[in-house]
Amino acid sequence: MTKLKREETDFKLLAELVRQEQLANVKVIEDFSFPFNGQKRLTKINNCHFLGEVEFDNLQFDRTLTFSNCHFDKKVNFNSCQFPSGLILLNCTFSSELLFIDPEFETLTFSGGKFHSIKFEGIINKGANSVNYLNFESGDYETVDFSCKEINAEITLKGGDFENVYFFKAIINNKFNINGDDLNIRFMIFRKCIFNDMLDLSEGNVQGILDFHIVTFNDQFIFRDKFLCESLHLSNIIAKQNVSINQDGNLQGVSLNNCDFNNNFECHYYSQSDQHLDYYFSCSLDGFIKGNVIFTDIPVTSIDVGCYNFGNILFRNTLSRLITLKNLQNYSKLTFANTQLIPESPMFIVFDSNLGNTEFVNVDFRKFKEIVIATSEVSNIILSNSILPPRIQTGVINPIFGYNIKKNEIINNDIYYRESYRQLKVAMEKQGNTHSALIYKAMEMNYLRKELKFGWDKVLLYLNYYSNKHGLSWSRGILFTLFVSYVLFISYQLSLSKGIIISPLELNVVDLKTSVATTFDSFMDFLSSFPLYKKQSEENSSWQTHLIILLSRIFIGYGVYQTINAFRKFGSK
């Protein structure tokens, strides 16, 4: 290998470049600036080792230039260079930064090799009139950084191992493809970018996060079923065309935060197999959400909706275990349709939210192990062929999940229960669901009774509970009326100077039967005719007798009224 130092560069290396089309087996020991002349003939630099910094400044290569099996120890800078026929980096090693500033090329290809850092600045292919290509075919890349203003080349990632891929403040004017079964990316991050053409994620593997923040999509964004990714984050997004996610176990999570979808965001299950039951997939919606957001025919193990919804969010034919609506402000439409449950302690949680016109279609909430509704507005929810259980919780049983009212914020647990049941009652009344409305009204009154301090209102609520279970039980009304009547009848008989009550111990069997029959007849007379009975007992009555008759009129009448009221629970108001 020929070794060249700085003082030898002027006459030896320059002469070599001018005379030959290839530069091979050269070791440049010190910093090196590529000469201006001679570049029109050069096509290949092979097996060269550059120990110092290398600079290509404002050069134009009329023929395809290939670097093959070269090693660069320090920074390499291509500044405003033009490669009309292309530039190929083949099995090269760059131990420091490889910098492209305002490059112009027909094709730029990275094939094999190791790269510490590749950085693009300025404008890629400024003023290009034809489609140009930037291809990553294979190799090991620690960092690839597109911190450029504008990209006028079709980017394709076909293969290689990437630790970090960054796009920062870039306007991407051509198609962006990720398509390679031998492609692995640890982190891929887009910041303040604009896509003016399609973003197509066809095949590859992002082992960590695929993150888009402050990004505008002016064309389609397609996430295909063979593209593997741990988590997809979309935050502060404007999407003017469809965003389509094909889910087939290839994606573990989707996070949407402050997104405006002019058309549709759709995540759907791609294949028809049942293997999806074995994998985990979660979605979370936060910030401001506009447009149509659809998750359909897909297992969403965990659903977390905590956004300001100004669009149309739909979860249809989903298979879920945990549905959490926390800090949700629903100003438009949120729908859960045909939700099926994974039978591993499924939970439904509404916390610090305003559900607005949230609709549940064909959802059986009785299958949830825990249903939590606390400090939330749920009076406008819509149940279409859906069933809510009669009882709810205001916090999860296991506090490790964190969905409980904080101790320093608790006023009274009974208040939170009462308010939740009251709102469910109102929601059911709006839909004409009398049966459920009565159930929730009864639960509301139960917790109101617990909430109140002792007083006449609390006594009245107790009477309502025991007389007809707050309008739910006519049988309890009958039993209450008979029990109160019998107690008052006994009291009435004891108040008389000559009552009919005789101790059973003083009677034989025949007399006992006669006494029971007489007592029953007297009780029925007492129950059915107060004036008549009062007239019959005037000679033996006292002021206690008159008081008991008055109380009998009140409480027997109250019992009859409560019984009739419970009978009419399905009648109109």
C-alpha cells in the first residue's frame, strides 16, 4: 500500500488521480482535501485508508464514483458536491462523521460497511427535475441524521442494522420507503418534518420506538403488516390523507397525541387467523384529537382514551381486557361497538372524565370483573343493545393500578357513589330505559341515606327502602304493609281494656284454634275498616287507642301507596 503524507499530496496523489480512473491501495496519513482537477476520469477508490480528515468541496463527478473497501478514521465532508451519475459506498468503514452538505446525485447507495455517523445538511438534490434515489441496502449504522431543509430524493431503506435514525426539520418531497426483510432499526424519530409524498412502511423491524412529533403528512401514510415495530407514537400530527395501520401482531402499541386527521386514521386486523389472541397490543389517545380515528376487527388488549375529542373515535369488533377513560373530554362522538373481553380480570374504568355522547353498541358490561366510574360526567352516554350491571365501584380493588380517588381529595365516598348512580339514572331516563333508571335511582337513594346525618330525611329514606326498596319491589310493599298493620293491631288490642289477645299457654288446642281464627278475623277487620273498627271499640277505647288508630291510618295508607307505586314502576310518570 502506498503511503502519502501532506507534503507528497500535491505532486504524487494529484498526478495519480489525473492519470488513472481508479485510486487503489493508498494510505493517506494526514488530512486530505480532494483536488479540483481530474475528477472527471475517476470512477473508483478502492482499498484506501485515510487516517486524517477528508474533504470533498464543490466537486462534480461526471461518472459514477464508487468507494470500495475504504477506511476513514476521521471526519469526511462532501460539501456541495455533484454526482449526476451516482455515488456508491461499498463495504466502507467510517469511524467518525460522514457529512453531506447540499449534495446532488442521481443515486446515492450505501451497501455494506460500518458507519459511526451519517449526517445530511442543507438541501438534498436542490432543483432536481427527475426522480433521484437514496438507498440503504446493507451495513451497520450507529446514527443516520437527516437535519436538512429539503429532501428531493426517494429514500429507501432496504437492509442494514441501524441504532438511531433521525429526521429533523426536513421537507421530504419524494416517496419514503422502508422495505427489507433484513432491516433492523432500534429507534427512528421524526421531528418537525413535512411529507409531501407517500410514506410506505412495507417491511422491516423497528425494535424500539417509531416516533413522529410535529409532522405533517400531505400524502398517505401506510404501515403494512410485515413491518415490525414495538411502538408507534404520533404527536402533534396533521394528516391530510389517510393513515392506515395493518395490524397482524407486528405492532405492540399505538399512541396518538394532538392529532388532526383530515380523512381517516384506521388501524385494522389484517389476516383472518386466530393467532392474534396470543399477543399484546395497546392504544392510547391523548391531547386534542380531530378527524376519524378507527380501530376495527383488532385485539386491543389495553385501550386508554384521555383526550379532548373533537372527532369521531370508533372501536369496533375489538378484543380487550382493560378499557380506561381517564381525563377524557368528549365533545363529539366516541363509540365502542361489539367489544369482546379477554377473560383475564377485564376492567372498565371511567375517571375524571366527561363522556359526552359516548355510545356503547352491543356491549355486555356484566362480563367486566370491575367497573369503576368516579368523579366523571356520564349522564349523556348511550347504550344500544348494551347492559350495565346494577353496581359499580369508585376505585379499583387493587390500589396498585392507581385508579382511586386520592386520600387528600376525598370528601365522602358515599357522595361519589351517589353522584355516579344519579348520572347513570339520568342517562337511562333519557333513553327511556325505565328498569335501569329505577335501579340506579334506588342505588342513588341508598347512598344518599348513608351520606345524610341522622334526621327526618334519613328516617324517610329508611322507610322508602324497607317499604318498597325505593320503588323496585311491590312484594316488599305488601310485606311492609302487613307487618306494620300487625304491629299496630297488637298495639291496638293491648290498648283496649278488654282485648281479644289471650296467652296460648292458657288454652287447649281447640280453644287455641278458635283464638287464632278470632284474632285473624279481628286483624282483617282492623286492616280493612278503620271507622267500623273504631265504632265497635268505642266502649273499651282510650286515648292510646285513638293514637294507634291514627298511626294505623298513616302507616297502612303509606304501605298501600308504596305498594301501588312499586306496581306502577314501569308506568309513565
